[in-house]
Amino acid sequence: LSCVFCKVAFKNSRLTRSGRCESKVLSCLHSSCGSCLEECLRSGDEVRCPICDSRTERQSYHKFLCNFAVHQGIDRSFIDEQRSIACDECVEACSAVTYCSQCVRSLCCECSDHHRRSKSTSGHCLIELQQQQEHLMHRAAFCAVHVDQKYEFFCETCEKLCCRTCVLQDHETHNYKLPAGSLVARQRQEVKNQIEQLKDTAQRLQNRHKTIFETVRDFEQQVEVARLGLEGLEAQVKAAIEARQHALEDELHAFVTSRRESSRN
């Protein structure tokens, strides 16, 4: 997979200002590397996809959804190629050596030790990055408004994820929960239901497209038959006109010859 702008594979793309290789999804669902998207946002009032020409109004970089599947592939390729992945915890961004699935963070040696000693995280399971499976590697999702805070709650009133500051500022009186357990299962089921609905819609559209295609094909065949019929009729009319012309010319010639002979006599 590669960026729609620079055509460079995401794992080899330039680092963003945050120092990571990132992939962002445009409104048309094509993906851009983070660096190219940052340049587009700095240079214009909209982002235009070079593939489908779809346009997205300028907004905060963090409001563009991450391509999570691409991020998994990037991080896995970095591990396989023994390239450094920055620690998500320390400000020095040292090379990460472990991954905590509960915190969704990659940690360096020092942060890993602190993670094991801390009362709140001592029970977390830290896995060596080399042993972590690709489909289980995730990056923490940060708030699009308060970019230094992770999404920690799901507001059922607004049906959106929010951070602590969002809850205090905009969702304090709303019904919100931790995104875990039955809530995740319910949301997952809703997504599955929507996928099934989209499949049904796609099948209906395919059937309609097939019907339209067959109708157009039959119409074109009828047009071709009519064209051939007109060409044949045109040839017949032309032949009849030419035959009548020759007959009239012969009659005229005979008449002229007869008059000449009469006048001589």
C-alpha cells in the first residue's frame, strides 16, 4: 500500500511532525501518508484526492481518521526489519522493546521497568515486540480536539469517543461509558449489521447494474439490426432509382431517335 500523493509505500514514507510514519484516511476512503497530508493542509483550503478528485475541506490534521490496518503493517515491518519504534511513554522517544495491550503503548526498557513497578499497571502483560502478532498491534487513539489525551470514554448520547477533557467540557450531562465489555460487543454487532446491510445494498446495485447493462446491450443490438436494415433498404431504393433512371434514359433515347427518323422522312 502506498500514499495517493507521493506514491511511496507507507512503511517508507516520511515521518510526520510527531516523528512517526502515519497513514490518514481521506473522505473518499483513499489513504495518504501523514507527511503529505500535513503539506496539503498547510498549502490550501482543501485536500483534493489525485485518484478520484474528491475534495475535503481543510480541517485539523488530527480529525482525519487513521488507517489502523496500515499502522499495524507499518509497525510489524519496522519490527521485522529491526527498525526502531519510538516509545509512546517517555519524552526522549527511546526505542521501544515491549508492547502493553492494556495501555495500547510501545515501551522502551526504562518505561517497561516503570510499568512493571507501578501499582496501577503492575498487572499488565508486557510482550516483547518481536513476539507480538501483527493483528494484535495497535496504536493508541488520541482525541482529535485534545491531541495529547487518549480516547477513554464512549458517549452513548452523541455516539462518539471522547477524552476526559471532552467529557468535562461537552458531555458532562450525557450518558457515557468506558469502551469495554458489552458496549464494545454491541458496537461491534452494530458494525457487523451495517456491513451486512451494505453487502445487501451492494448486491442489489450489482443486480441493477447487470439489468441495465443487459438492457443497454439489447438496445444496442436492436440499433445495430435497425441500422443494417436501413442500409439494406437504402441500397434497394438506390438500386430501384438507378434502374428507373436507366429505363427513362432508354425511353428518352428511343423517343429522340424516333423523332429524328420521322423528321427525315
